[in-house]
Amino acid sequence: MDVDQETQKQIQELQVLEQNLQSVLMQKQSFQLETSEIENSLTEIQKASGDVYKIVGQIMIKSDKENIEKELKQKQELVNVRLKSLDKQEEEISKRAESLREEVLGKIGK
């Protein structure tokens, strides 16, 4: 089957879009895992009645419960913003890829 040069370029672009989508999905999964870890940490801190510690590099440092809770909530907000951004990227890439896929399949099907 002969495919014209424009269609070949579109196929290559589609492959790049799919690789980008894979990358976005991996980043998104990583941030979702981080969100889960933060939520678990916040739950445990709220249960804690005694001293709390945080890990800094290779050591654990005794810290104020309120400060750790504040830091975790800020980190959670940042991760949520990044997740929303990745959601938008995923949607845009998916729409573009689907449109291009239909166009390429239409040309190949002729």
C-alpha cells in the first residue's frame, strides 16, 4: 500500500502525540501517588498526640505538628495544581491524537 508523504508525516506526528500522552499519564500517576502519600501523612499527623518527626535527607528531625501539617497542605495544593494542568494537557493531546487518527485512517481507507 502506498501512503503519500503528507500522510506519513501525520502518522509520525500521531506517534509523537501518543508518546507525549504516555509521558503525561506517567507524570499524572506519579502525582496521584504523591497525593495519596500526603493524605496518609496528614491523617497520621492528626492522629498523633505526642512528638512528630519529619525526614530531612538521611535524618529525622523533631518538628512542630502544626508546621508539618501546614507544609503538607501546601505541598498538596501544589500537587493538585500540577494534576489539573496534566489533566488539561492529557485532554488536549487526546483530542488532537483522535482527530489526527481519524484523518489518517480516512486517507488510508480510501
